[in-house]
Amino acid sequence: MVPVEGLKQMATDLIGGSGQQGQARSTQVGATASIPVTLKAARGCKNTLEAIYMNVFEADAGKLAAWKSASHVERAGSTDAAPPTPEAPK
């Protein structure tokens, strides 16, 4: 049989663990919510750098092509579309 003090300590540990879990969840939610804001700021920085790069290297087609390739940002596709059906083996 567990003594009363042992049970009290177990209850305290359980409550403390629940609080830590809730705090971790809040941190995760906050971090996830900040993603769109961070992406918007990053796009702004990319656009500023692109304007500078285009002016500085306007006569260098090679560097402009390299910039275009390096600065390309893919956007997430629509989730409404069904995935393509693979062809049956012949």
C-alpha cells in the first residue's frame, strides 16, 4: 500500500505534468500560427532583393538566370484536386 505522502506527491507530479503538456501545446499552436506571418515577411524580402538584383545585374543574363532559378518559390497546390490515378500495368 502507498503511504498518503506518496499519493500526494504522485498527484502533484501528475498535475505539474499536465501543466507542462498544456504549455507545450500552447507553444506549438503559437509557432504554427506565426508561419503565415513569417512567410509574408520572407516574400517581401525576396521581392526587395529581386529589385536590387535586377538593377545591379541588368546586363548579365547569366546572373539574372541564376537569380531567377535560385529565388523561385513554389506555392502549395490546391488540395481540392484528386491525386492522379496511376496507369494499370500492361
